[in-house]
Amino acid sequence: MNALMDNLVGFLVVLAIFALVALPSLIGLARERRVDRSLRAAAGARQDAWRPPRPQAFVTTTVTVHS
């Protein structure tokens, strides 16, 4: 019974160390995904707000006489 408890405690210790090592990476990944979503939303809003310029119904010209 003692060996079983030692194995269980060892397994839990290894699992806890793995969680401590992986936690900063997972937090960073979640933050990057949040930033990517907000950038995509901002780009989509900017693209929706952009409208092509209206074509002009008239053309203006300047005539200059050179001697």
C-alpha cells in the first residue's frame, strides 16, 4: 500500500510541476488570441467604414498659354 501512495504522490508532483511550467505559456497563448481577435475586429470595422470616392460628374482643366 505504501508503494501505491508513493507512486500517486510522485505522479501528482510531476503533474504539478508540469502545470507550473506550462501555465505561463498557456496564459500567453490566451492573451495572443484575444489580441488577434481584437485586431481582426478593428480591421473589419475599418474595412466596413471605408467607402470608395464618388466619381466626379465634371472634369476641371487649367489652360496656360506659354509664349
